[in-house]
Amino acid sequence: MTLDTGNRTLEQRIDELESRAVFADLVAGYCEGTDRRDIDRFMSLWHDDAEYLIPGGRGDFRGEAEIRRSQEVIGKVWKETYHWTTNHTARFESPDRATGRSDAIAVCVHPDGRISWVSCTYHDVYERRAGAWKFARRLVERYFVSAPQDVELLPPF
């Protein structure tokens, strides 16, 4: 089996590989920023006019101030979150725009300590502006949020 490189130059193919690594960092950075409540990390992932869309009454956040506020909203609903993201794919629409998709499962801790399981797919648009790839849009397609459950938490090491 041979790799179809199309009419792209070696430089273009290397750029796509490097860009895919950045996309993976964006997806992981989203989880890291949210789960560790690192607002600076979280905000560094988005273009100023980006959209962060969470249907089902959770909110549509457009622009830097609203995306920042999204973390306050989420912080009021969940005491802690732990995301695991997988199945990341990316498709280039142009050298500076790509779409991506990834699936996630999250353990979300309610203020009372009970947990809910959340399953979703993220539908992303990545854009490179002024040489930097960031989210231009992230749409969360949730499949389920389980009823709160009591789960025995293990003590730290």
C-alpha cells in the first residue's frame, strides 16, 4: 500500500503533519484547561471571535469574554471534571482551515460529591491566523449525561 500524497510538496505535507500535532494539542489543552481549572490555558486555545457551542440549554458562547464566562458557568454545575478524548480526526479544507472531530467521556463531579458520566462528540473548526492554529468553533454534541451516582473515591497515594 502506498501513501497518496497528491500534488502536495514535501513542505506542504510536513506542514500538514505539524498542524495535526497542533490540533491534538488543542484537543488535549481543552481537557487540561477545563479539568485543571486553568483559565489561561483554556483561553489560549481560542481565536478572539471563536464560537463554543453547547446545545441543550448549556449555552452558546461567542467571542473571548463569553468563552471565558463558559468556564464560570461550567464551574457552577460541576465541582470537578475529568475528560478522556479519543478518535480524533482532522480534514484540511485549505492550508489554514481544517475541521476535526473527537469523542469524549467525562466524569463530572456534582457539588455534593456524586458523579455523572457524560459522553459527547466535539465538532471543531481550526483556523490558522497570523501563523497560529486555534479553535474557530467547537460544537459539543452530547449523547448522554447519567443520573448522579455515588462512587467511592480512592484516597490520594
